[in-house]
Amino acid sequence: MNAQQELLSLRGVQAMTDLDSAGIFRLVRLGDFPAPVRTDRCAPTWNASEVSDWVQRRITAERGGKIA
């Protein structure tokens, strides 16, 4: 599995974003965060590259749209 297909658990998303689970699911409901990927597992998982892109967009927005 390559990096673009890597899936993250809820804990992995929390570690990457510093959001708690309630915050993650609230942002998903609002359409402001990538939706979880449905797999045959019961637990939700997220596409790692989508979460990474979301983090990068937040950093860019926080810096006034300037890329460091």
C-alpha cells in the first residue's frame, strides 16, 4: 500500500490534527474535514493523504495564505 492509500485510525487522525474525536466528527458533519472511508472494519478510517492535505490547508490559511 503506498502513502496515498494509507488509512489512518481515529487515533492516528487525532495525533495528526490535535483534534479530539468530537471535533473531528463535527467538522466531518459540517463538510470541513475529510469523511471517513468505509471499510469492512467496524472502526472508521481516513485516507492519510486527505488528512495531510487538510492539515496543510489549515497551516496555509493560518499564515495568511503564504506558504513557508
